[in-house]
Amino acid sequence: MKLTIVFLLGALALLSLSDKTRADSQGRMANCNSEGIGCPRNYNPVCGSDGNTYSNECMLCVENQKRQTPVLIRKSGPC
């Protein structure tokens, strides 16, 4: 009986972890500032869902505005 409970809890933990990795792989929306002042020059790279590395989230937002297509942030750091 105890072995069954341990097995079920382990399976439940693995299933919950697999759901999180799927959600993260899709990406998140960039935090875009609509003031239109311009982007800072800080280097804080993000990897876009299009496979390109952007120097920061603001630069990704500028590219999204140019293309009129939403590129998501796949991960922080270069691709």
C-alpha cells in the first residue's frame, strides 16, 4: 500500500513538471512601454520565439511594432 502511494505521488510530481516546461517553451510577452521615448542602451539579451537574440526587451518591442507580429520571449539571455 505504501509503495503504491509513493508511486502515485512520484507520477503526479512528474506530470506537474512536464506541464510547466511546455508552458515555458511557448514564451512570454515582452513588457513594452508605449511612451515612444526610445529604448535604453543596456545589454540584457532576450531570445525571441523567432530564434533571434534581441539586446533587451525594448528592442524586441520595437521589432514587434515594425513587423506587426508578436514575437514572444522564449528565454532570458541569448539564443
